[in-house]
Amino acid sequence: MNVLLLGESGVGKSTFINAIVNYLKFDKLEQARSGQPIVLMPVSFLLTVGDNFDEQIVKFGDEDPNEDHDHPGQSVTQHCRSYVFTIGTRTKLRLIDTPGTGDTRGPDQDDLNMQHILSFINNLSHLNAICILLKPNESRLNFVFRSYFSQLTDFLGENIRNNIIFCFTNTRATFFTPGNTAPLLKETLANLPIKHIPFNKSNTFCFDNESFRYLIAIQNGINFDDFQKEEYQESWINSVTESNRLLTHICGPLKTYPYIEWKSINHAQFQINQISRPILETIRNLFRNLILYEEKSSTLFIRLYPIVVLHSSTMCTKCKRMMKNYNEFWIYLDDPHTFSDKCLNCRCSRRRHIDVRYKLDYELSDNANRQFIDEMKSTLYQVKQTILEFRDFFVATSRTLKTNDPFLSLLNQMIEEENQICELKTNNSLNLILYKNLNQFKEEYEQIQNVSIPNKNSINLNKIYKLIQQISRIDIIEKQIDVIKQ
């Protein structure tokens, strides 16, 4: 079972994962104290103790580079991560922790976090539930959170509404109810494009993360008075009840939401964005090989080899990259940089870096016969026609196409690369032809702007998904996509 957790930074998603695993294993707090608490990820929080309110940092579990506790205000969880555990003898529950909304690094970081979340779940075969984590008695709901929620429902389609559940943390002070957050949430749901998302007792669950923190504090040798012990014991029992009710709800009335049903304009746009580089790299390499055959009658051709990179990899557009010659074709070699708050490889700013999902290596192969050449020409025609169809789709569905068109920006980048090669290398005849071919394709691509484009209401979404499926099955494109998913 796949359950996606979504919430503002600081709501306690990571703590919730640790807590619910223990609630499902230990019925009572005393059992957890005498046993061994389960810690799926490191725990770190500040606790005031004693009459003088001395501050003490409580830690439990091994350090995890994905959990950053050293920068208050930033999302503690840096990237999406799955935590899988077995319930009973057969059922496996996967809780997907995500970066929180409202990151202090600004809206650009929130946008990156959201794209990362969408990219992560896009590799799942299904979702069982989207768990929205909230605190009770909020005075307002973060605008970024509302935007996240709206983007996610737009992405997954309107049928996801019945798989959305709400979990409230730290509800002991509100008697295990949603408190004043309830009317704010109702207002937010009413203003979403997808209507009739249920919010009632059956899909709402109230926990108290403090009882789990109490358990960890005890493990760190911190003492509590009898009144506090009694409070946390009662809180634990209530949280266990809610955990079991949550599990029953997910396993029972909720139907699995399979990937095949995730059909929406936003999802289709995202899918096309994901495969834009594999498509254009394939076109560029087909151009290369056809140029080799037509200009040199060469039986050698260049083969692409996609390679997995770290999920935080970027390419610096300012730093110099090495070039290598393949059968008289000069090619810039990919040089991924690791980017966290700053680049670990260079001193260039974030705006100089573009995210990359994989790197390409190249090799020469010797079996380019006539049949192979004909197949390349056929593939090139198919891929180019499909891109033009995608262009129609983006024009009809995007308000700001100049910034949202994934193909045009990458195509411009490729043209600039070939232009630089031609300026730097004297033996550049083949690259010069490639430069002209890419420019010619760009002109063909942009001509669609002058043609009557269908409006949003006339989009055939099933046709777009069929085109995505067909182009993703082309061998070299499929290999690049497979590497992206790893």
C-alpha cells in the first residue's frame, strides 16, 4: 500500500512516520518502554526540562543525510523517501515522506520540492491514499500549502478525491479533534478546482505526536512527573486507536488508485516534460548518424549510453566542459554537479545550473547497413511529428508557453552547444551541418505559432497519452526513461 504524506514544514511528517509505526506495534506506552522503539529515521527535537526550563536536544537513531535538522525553517526532509514496513504477516505499508511546504529558502525551493514530489510519485504503479497532515487550531493555511494541494489534485485527476485523507498531529490540546483548522480546511477544499473532496469523521484522524516524543525522551534519560506520565499514556492509547482506524480505512473502503487512471492535462504536461530530453537527445543523435552516413558513407554510428546520476545533480551552463571526438563529430561530455544549498563542484550561482536526471556517454558501433539507415530515417520522422503534436498540446493548454515549453528551451541549449563547438574547433564540418539541422528543426517547430491552434476544450487527451506511450517505446528513448526512473 502506497501512502503519500503532504504537509507544511514543521507539521511533523517525519515524526508521524516514526510514531505510527510504534502505535501499530505497541498497544500501550508501557509495552513500548519495555520493548525497543522502532525508529525508521533519526529523531531530533528541543525539549525544555526542569523548573528553569533548561533546553535539551533529544536525539535518537542514526544520522541520515536526507534529514537536515540543522537549518530551522527549512524542510527537514530534503527529498522524497519511502519507508516500508510489514503489518501482520502479509500487508506491507509504504509511507512516502516529502519535503514540507513553506520552505524558508523561498518560493523557488517550494517549486523545486513540488516538482520532485510529482516526479517521485510518477514512478509508482498506484496510490492508496494521500495523507494531508495538519496541525489543529491553525489561524490560517499557508498559501504555498494550498498551491501544493491544488497542483497535486490537478496532476492526479479528479478521481483522486476519494483517496484523500486528513491526519491532524498534536491534537491532545484540542481533545483529539481538528480544532479551528476545520473551517479553514473546508474553505480551502471548497475553492479547489476538484469539488466534493470529503472531509468528515471517516477520513479524518487525530493523533498526538507528543506521546512518541515522550517515549524517545525517556530513552534519553529525561524524567517526567506522574501527571505527565498519565497524560502521555492516555494520549498513546488514543493515537493507537486512530492508527488502527486509519489502517482499516485504507485497507477497507478506499479503492486503489492505479497509475493508468492518472489522466489530466497537468499530468500529461508533466509526462511530456519528463521525456523531453530523451526525445531531443535522440533527435540530435539521429541527425549525427545520418550526417555520418550521408557525408562520409560511414558504417560507424554513435550510440547513446544513459547513466544514472544522483537525484540532486545539475549541469552548470557557465563552467567549461570537456569535448571528445567521435568519428569526426565533436560532442560535449556531460559533467553533472551536485547541488544542495550551493554547488559542491563550482562557485556558480543556482541560476547557472539546470537539473539533470541522467548523464550520457557515447560509443561507436559498426553495423550501419542500409536497413539500419532506413530505420533511423523512419524513427526521426516519427519523433519529429510527435514533438509537433506535443507543441500543439502545449500551445492549447499553457498560458505562458515561452517559459513552459520544455522542447524549445532545450533545443536552444543544444543549438548553442553546437555553435560553441563550431567556434572552438577548426575541423567542425560535421558539427556545422548538425547546427544547421537543429536550427532548421527549430524553425519548423516555431512555425506552428502561425497556424490555427485548437483551444483547450478541443484537446484529445487520450490521443496525447497514446503518443506519449508510443514514443516512450522507441528503444533509445525507453532506455533513457528507464534510467530516469532509477
